[in-house]
Amino acid sequence: MDFLTVLISRANYWAYIILMMIGLYAMIAKNNLVKKIVGMSIFQTAVILFYVSIGAKQGATIPILLHGHAPETGGNLAHAATGHGTAAVQAVNYINPLPHVLMLTAIVVGVATLGVALALAIKVYKEYGTLEENEINQRLRRG
Amino acid sequence: MKLIGKLTIFLCGTLLIVFANKFPDFGDPHSPAATHLSPYFIEHTMADTSVPNIVTSVLADYRGYDTMFETTVILAAGLACFFLLRLPEEEEKEIYFRHVPTGVTIRIEECGAAPEDSEVFQRIDSQWVPCDIIIRSTSRLLIPFIQIFALYVVAHGHHSPGGGFQGGVVLGAAVILFAISHNLRTTVAKIGEKSAAIMSAAGVFIYAGTGALCLVLGESFLNYGALAPILGTDRVMARSHGILIVEIGVALAVMSVMIWIYYNLSSAGKQDEGL
């Protein structure tokens, strides 16, 4: 396999690694607390992208059965249904629903944790009058 | 700190890139994630729950415990924002009213008699700017449709992409749009903080209560098949209806927690002036 094939077949992993590293760097190196929170959100998005991408299957459709039956005529799924009876549902034809379920709840919980993080940031700003980490540290050392 | 950050992401990135080569290709139907649990879900969801949207059936039935505690996490986040930020209501030194027909602003000192908050006298913030007419009428036009779409997303989650989390967020977004386009005081007058808190708790209660009802009817927790005698259907349809009840609870909890967090964050806990 040449380099390009490897690159394309794993593009989803590269995308999530890059995003995750951007988020991690923001969380470690940025001085401003709001920028750290933004980094945390980018990190969460990277994990969500990773999960959704491992649910993908070549030539499969969204995990919703057509009115509860395997497609009988038309559509790009018809070829898979022929010869298996009308009620047969083949796992190959539908992408993996499990990562979607996990990420569905993770997105909403991500919003909730973002809310709590921003609430903490507001509290820190009220107490110290700044959101810069080095200035907060200085004031903490002075007592 | 910058150096440590760069070193860390260099190390982590290299490790992840090296091991990404061992991962299955994108879209591989025989990857480990697609071969163990998920084929069961895809092939048995119609027979078990009669819900065509596999995501919904996995979310609310096969992984019901997970979703219940996710809802509880959201409620906990709303509570955390409340306890972190909410300030006790204090006597305001001076309050402002606007006489709507003439547009005159009245300042009332500490011991002055305040007029009734009515159509004529409108209570306003100390830094009041008139709402923009274009934004106000556009949002007033849009909000009913957003809410109807959200209800559709909740109710039609069995057959199309949707469900409690998505619909609840859209419902919450409609209220937040109202709060942004008008002001926080008007919004709190319509949906109070107390009702938001009660609704979010009620959403979790509906979810956990459905599970407990199954327990009372002699089956395991969140086994909606036990609801068949109450709903007057067979066990498979009872699962489908049970999922709908639970989704409504989730939507209620998510909507009101979004509103509640917005109230506390936008006004830093005072809940009067806001954005």
C-alpha cells in the first residue's frame, strides 16, 4: 500500500487526532480560562467525530429501517434484500447505531458540562477580577 | 507551560498516529465495532420493540440505564450552575420603569411607590436599550415554528431521526432565542426559574418513574414490556410506547435545564438584567 491509500483509508483518524491535539494544547498551554474551556469543547468534538466515524460502513445507510421492513424495490439497498425474503434485515446494510447513541447523549452532556465550566469561570472572574491564569496564581500566592 | 504543552501534544500525537495504523479502515463493515453488539441491535429491534429507528430503540430500551443517568447528569449540571451562581434576591436601591405610550423613563428611589407592572408601565433594566423591531418580529414569527418542529422531532423519533434529546434542545433554543431577542426579564416572567427547575426534575422523574412502574408490575427496572396491561397493547407495542413516554421525560428535562443554565449564566446569577 502506498502512502496515499493509507492516508485516505484512515482520514477519519487523522482528522480526530489533529482536532484532539488542538484541544489538548489549548487546555494545557493557554493562559485564559475561557480559551481552556474552548479547548475542552474542541477535545469533546474530536472524540465525538472519532466515535461517529467508527460507526460508518461502506455502502450502508442510516440506521432507520424502512417502515420496519427490508427494502423491497428501488433504492441502493434493493440488491441486498433480494433472495433473503422481504422481512430480512441485514446488519451489513445499516451503519452501526451504537456510536450514534453514545454520542447523542455525549453532545447534550457536553453542553451541560460547558455550562458548568462557564459558571465556574464567572465565579472565578467575580472573585479575582480576571480570567488570566498567571494573574490568578499571583493573587493566590500573595494570599 | 507552552513548552510542556508542545511536548505533550507531540508525544500524544505521535503515539496516536502510530497506533491509528492498527485501526480498521474507514467504513470497514467487518471492523470490531460493527461485529459484536450492533448486528444484534439492527436485526432484532423490530421484533423486540417495533421501533424502526434503531438509534431510538438502543437509546431508550437496550441502553435505558445509560440514558437515564445521562438525564440525571444534565439535571445535576443545571443544579450545579444554580448553586454556583444564583445570588439571593436583594432589595434594589432604585428601579426603573418606562411609560410605554410616551416613552418616558421613570426612576424610583428606594422608598418610592412603584407602579404596577402593566401594559402602560413596563419594568426595565438600568441599562435599557429598546429591542430592535426587526429582530423582535422575526423571532416572534419563528419561535412557534421552532417549537412545533421540536415537538415533531420528539414525537416522531421512532420513525425518523429525532428523539428526546434533540427535541428538548430545540425547544430550549426557542426559549433562549426569545430571551436574546427580547430581554431576560420578559422571559423569566413567562417561564419562571421555579417552573424550569420543577420541569427538569419532573423529566427525570417521568423517566425513573416509568422504570419503577415496571418494577411494581413485577418485572425488571425499565423493562417496558411490563406496561402492556396498562397501555392495553401487546408486549412489543408496550415497549414502543414506553420509549415514547421516556423520550418525553428526556425532552422536558433537557429543555428546562438548557433554559435554567441560560438564565443563570447570562445574568451571572441575578436573573434580572441579563444579556
